[in-house]
Amino acid sequence: MTYIMGFFAWYEKHVTESLVITAIILYLQIPHTISAAECFFAEGSLGLYGFHPITDFLLYGVDLLELIPIATVTLVIITKLKTRK
């Protein structure tokens, strides 16, 4: 039984480390996502923006999909912090 508990402790530690690394990577992408959203929703032309609606979505709109994992990772971190106390 102690082997199983040891495995779960090891697994929890590595999941937490992985979660922190994922959060750092996602949070570093927030400025890029904001600039992509400004480009996508603002008027004007920057580079390939405005060339075609499909390219606009593929180049800029896909970045807005990063908001889903950012929210998910944030909620998981909050849950882990609350259960730790």
C-alpha cells in the first residue's frame, strides 16, 4: 500500500510542476494574444491582415483560442491552492 501512496505523491508533484510550467508559457503569451486581438478587431492593415477572412482567422483569430487553456490552467491552480490549505 505504501508503494501506491508513494506513486501518487510522486505523480502529484510532477503534475504540479507541469502545471506551473504550462501556466508560465500561457501567461507569457497574453501580450501576444492582446496584440493579435487588437489587429483582428481594429480597422487598418498590418501585414497579411485584411487579405482574406480565412487568413485573418488562421493568423490572428486562432490566438484568441488560447484564452480557453489560460482560464482552465488558472482554475486548476486556484483549486490546488484551495485544497492545499
